[in-house]
Amino acid sequence: MSDREGFSGPTDDELSLPKATVAKMITELLPNDVTCSKDTRDLVIECCVEFIHLIASEANEVCEEESKKTIAPEHIITALKRLGFDNFTSEVEDVLKDHKAQQKDRDKKVSKLEKSGLTEEELLAKQEELFAASRAKFQSTQQ
């Protein structure tokens, strides 16, 4: 299956990136004395969308060659190499490692209850104190 064959999702006109997010990224990357026009920002967005489309299409081909139905990170890395973006692959692999580590950490995170070091009874008592203080503050402003 090639690029758009059998694809019934949004048209290219409907695909975009959040303008505010892209504008923020551009602003953070540029020196303080340099600004970016709206037309330039829109062009950057169009280029990004096209780049994503190109990588996704190539990764889809890699995926199909391996008789897989889900594009995996490794397919993206192979697609980057095939398209001549070898210089990006090491950074992408580093980001992937960081992402996997964050996912593991997120899965291991303990709840606030366990992290507090207080018993459930102590936490409930604290909650009641906070409610009482809030209630008193509210009532004092009503008089």
C-alpha cells in the first residue's frame, strides 16, 4: 500500500500543527532580537507537516515490508536512514531511550498517599482541618 492508498482520513488541508506551539518553539530557538513573521511561521508548519508525512509514509512502507501492522519506533529510524537523514538517527535513538526511561519511571511512581509518609487516618484528619479552615474563611467573608 503506497502513500495515501486506502486512506480515508483528513485531507492535507486539514492536517496541521498547533500554531501557538510552533510559534513558541520558533521564539525559543531564535535570538531575542530576531522575529518571525506569520507567513514564515505558516511555512515552517507546512514544512513540518510535509516532513512528518514523508517519514510516516516511508515508515509505513518499512512496516509493510516486515508484514507488521503497527509502525514502531524502529520503523521511523529505518525510514530516516532510507530518506538520507542518517545524521538525525542518533539523536532520535537518544530521545527514544529517554522516552522509554520516562515511561518506566511513570509506571513506577508511587501515589501521593504512599509518598506522603502519613497514615490514611492522619491524611483524613489533615483534610478535615483544611476543610474547616476553608469553611471558616468563607464564612468570615460572608458576614
